[in-house]
Amino acid sequence: MKTVVIAPRGKMGSAIVRVAAERADLRLVAAVGAPGAAYIGRDLGEVALLGRPLGVPVTDDLETAVAVCDVIIDFSAKEMAPAVIAAALRHGKALVCGTTALGEAVRAQLEAASARIPVMHAANTSRMVFVLNRMLAMAASALGDKADVEILDLHDRRKLDAPSGTALELGETVARARGTALESVAIYGRRGQGVREDGAIAFHALRAGDVPSSHIVFLGGLGERLELTHHAYNMDCFAHGACDCAAFLAGQGPGLYTVADVFA
């Protein structure tokens, strides 16, 4: 598949370039950076710190780049997502969107686009995080209201959204298993005095240094505790998953797909 990567200088974008460049089923044809960025016009291999040229330009012309591809992989900032979705729709291209904290309006835009093109929205593209979610669903279903659930996510100091998209996805998994809506039971952080609310799903976000990603779900019972944990040592696990998702969309019809369609 002819592939365009959005934001190739970012942590995820550069990792995706490194992984995609080694795959036989994906061919990098362009990358799109922010308008006016210093690296516009340079070779993608140089921009992504690959250590070798790829003969692929980095441009700020979204329309031209999208026109020549089969699939777009976008892990850029949420501000860029609406334009990327609109371009994918205009040109009839498949889209993997890993951008988090999109908001209701952009999520609705993604869902509407999926009626005409293949779309995958994935808060986390790690195969092991997918397995973590499956394990958590089983644990939450078995334990019900007999466990207090606290979710901690640790990321680097530059991460913008808190809680992380993955932490919220884990919370949704617990809420579904309990038959409730996350927004009705979620609490964020804790201070002051007062006992824990029954049935609450609590989120705590740590931001420090250059930590790639860690998520810990605590299921606290009486006299015992279960912890489900995922640690990422670098961004490669997410990049491999994102490329797997892009390859999966080859030949798929319009629809809103999830990582479960790829990893299950």
C-alpha cells in the first residue's frame, strides 16, 4: 500500500516511518508536516532520523500527498485531525487515526467518513495493550463491584492529554463489563478528605521525563489486590501495530474498524 505518514517528526510519526520503511507490504510515498515547519522539503529519512535517505519528500501540502496514496497514518495533534479526515474523504483514501482527545465533533466526523471510506480509530495500537484490554474485561466481569478500580498512566513530560487515551479506553472496558457508563462513575485525581465512592473508576496521570508509556490497572479487594500492567520501552510496539492496522485496511470496504479487527 502506498502510505502517507502525518507528522513524521513526532515520536509516533518517526517510529512509524522507521517501521514502515522495512516492510514489504507498505511503501512510503510522502509525509505531511505542519505548515512552515523547518523540515518541510527535506527527505523523510532525514526528518524521521532514520539514518539514510528514503527518496520521499516531506511536504506541507496535504491534498497533494493524500492524492497519491492508498492509506494515511495519522498520529498528529488533534488540531490537524479534521483536515486529515476531510482530505481522506475527498480523495477516497483509507485512514488510520491514532490521535487521542479528539472531542465529540471530530469523532462524529470520523464516524461519518467511515460510511464512505475505511477508517480505523485506535487510541493504542500495541498488540499487548489489546491483550491487556481483553484480560481486564474478563477480570472486571468476574469481580463486578467487589473490586475498586484505579487506573494510573505514566507518560513523558510533553504528553498533552490526561488521562491518556489508553487509560480512558481501559476505563471504558471496566464500565462495559459492569454495565454502566464511564462518564457517570469516572473521577480524576483525588484530594482533600472523604471515603472512596462506591463503583467509581478513578484515573491518575503522571508526567515525567521521557517515559514512553506505562499503564497500571489496580483492582483492589478486601485483603488482596490484582494489578494488570503494560510497560512500553519505546514507541516501536505502537508503530508496528499502526503499520499492521494500515496493512489490514488494504481491500477493506467502508467502515469504522478497531484494533480488534486486526489483532483478534
